[in-house]
Amino acid sequence: MNGFRMGWQGIPVYLALAAILGRIATCKVVLHEATLVVINPLRTHTIPRSALARAEVDDHGTLELHLHDDKRIPSFAFGGSLVDRIKGTSEEAAHTITTWRNTPHPPTPDLHTKTHWTRSPYADTAVALCAATTAAGALWMALSGGS
């Protein structure tokens, strides 16, 4: 009697876990000619070269980007993990960004810092399927008299 009635409940849990891990896996920092893009799990920041004051690593090993308006933007991709303490990837990223910032470049139009929601098709699909599976399962359990 408990077969599928209880078993389906693992599907939304799996989908929620896939959504969380999918968001974490898509985090990165991308250098373009005139901008730096920081993709965090929920927010994406596009920073023009002219707005970046410095890049440094905080006490916990997280890469932080400091803007001229005293705003700090942490990078989830370089979050100061145990592996980072051994490999030094956050320090290397800070050095690469500082070099990029200080490299002579052609004049660019006046760009502004932009922040928007991060789009992650696989993670967002997993969240939608999680909600749909939960709703369908709850409805099915209510209509079939299951508990």
C-alpha cells in the first residue's frame, strides 16, 4: 500500500537538490574587453573596467571586488574553500583581475554597473518541475484518499 504513495515524494527533493547544485555550478567570473561579469547563484553583476577600484581576497579566502562607490561584490565562484587554501585560486583570480584592470585599453563608452537576476535554465527548470511534481503529488494524494 505504501509503494508509490510514499516513493514519489523523493522526486521533488531530488529536483530541489539539483536546482541548488545547478545554481552553484554556474557561478563564475568572466573578463570581457570592457567589463567584468560576476555570476553568483542568484545575482549577476556586470562591472565596467572604469568602476572597479580593486580586487582582493578577504580573511576567509573569498574574492571581493571593490567598486569606486565603496560597494563590495563577493564572488561565490571564489568563495574560499579548503581547496582554494591549498591551490590559491582566489589570489590568482584577484591578480588576474588587477592585471586586466591596469592594462591599457582603448576608450570605451560610459558604461554603468548593472545587476540582474541570474538565469540558469537547468536550475530554473528543476525548480519548476519540483513545484509541479509537488502540486500534482499532493493533489493526487488528496483525491485518492492517501496520507
